[in-house]
Amino acid sequence: MVYVIAIPSYNRSTEIVKKTLKTLKDGYINKNSVYIFVANDKEQKIYEDTIPIDLYGQIVVGKLGITKQRIFIKQYFEETQEVVSIDDDVEGLFEMTNTEPATLKKIDNIDLFFQSAFERLKREKLFIWGIYPVRNPFFMKNKVTTGLKFIIGALYGFIVRKTIELEPSVHAEGKEDYEQSILYYKKDGGVLRYNNITIKTKFLAKGGLGEDRFEMNKKAAEYLKKTYPDLVSIFNRKNGMTEIRLRAK
């Protein structure tokens, strides 16, 4: 099955052109496979007026809020459809080299990587794949894992299954990708993560789907710890941001 690209976006009609859509076009992605999901009719009009038609296939009005939008995207496509979800401000995919010290090399053929990721996903009999969440080769490893790992929402691929078991709660808003990782792990016994692949993006950038991150993260972390006490632990960064770690039983 041919995969499709889903880009949840809000208030970034200019940035998405310069970043994610350029990244996809340069990476040999067929523009007809690209779906941009916006929050309302007003946003749809702005995006249609701003984005060149040769960069996307469809602009779809979905939901406001990243958790609701992710659920909407999953419901929008047919069962068994292969979907790559990517944020609207991604400036490139990078692979860790085998050199010493390790560096990052830009992936030119992104289409080829996406195809191979879904092929491996099916071989492993799993339903979601992801990448390393930090763009730093010092921490990355040249291996692919199938245990409990965080599948960051900025870029991941999944095979559609329309079951409520895999839908993150609105209480996890801001960390819905952590809960999604947990839900897939609990249902399938694992998630596929490329620990040698990462992206260039600016996390917590203005615009997008939400800016009040500190309080949002705190509430989401507390919810996840309470809901999955055997899989989640909480810690605080120096800047005061509440974060969590996943750990297998």
C-alpha cells in the first residue's frame, strides 16, 4: 500500500512552505500524497491562499488541538492505510554516520526511507515506527529497537487501526505522543524506533498547536504518571519544564 503524509498545522501557513513542504519535495515525496490538516475554515482559506498548489495534495479541515487532530487524522484515513505524520516545521531528516566521532548526514531520498520503514514495521508485526527524539549523535545509536521507547510526535509512521484503545486522552495534551507510545506498546508488545535517524526542527516554537507548554506539560505528566505508574516516571528540567521517562516493566 502506498503511504500518505499527514501534516497537522495551525497558524504556520508561511513556515510550512519554507520548512516541511520544502523538505518533502526535496526528498522525492509525491505531492499528491501530502495532506495538510488545519483547524477550521478560516485557516483553510489562509493556507490555500498562501501555499503553492504544487507542494500538496489536499488541505483538510480537522480539529483544533493536537490530541484531537491526531485522532481526527487516524479516523480520516481508511483502515490499514500507511500514514506518515510530520510536524509543519521540519527542516530535514538526518542519519547517524558510522564514523568516529559520529556525525549526522542529511537523508536525500526521504521517500525511500519511509518505504523501508513501513516494510520493516510489517516484518516486525508492529504498527508504529518513530525516530530518535534528539538531534545529537553523541546520544544516538546505530540500531533499531522494538521495545518500549518514546515515539516523538514530530515525525512517525503508523498503520491505521480504528480502535479507541490507541487514542490518547485530552488530559495528555502536550505529551499525547508519550501516551500514544504507551498505548501502542501495551496493545502490540512493542514499537519500532530508528535510534540512528532524527530531524531538524525547533521544539516549542511560537505558533503551531499550542504555546503555554509549562502548565500543559505539568498536567499531562501528572496524568500519565497516575494512569501508567508502572511505565512512567516524572522529572523536572532546569528551566522548570516537567518531563517524563518511559520504562518497561
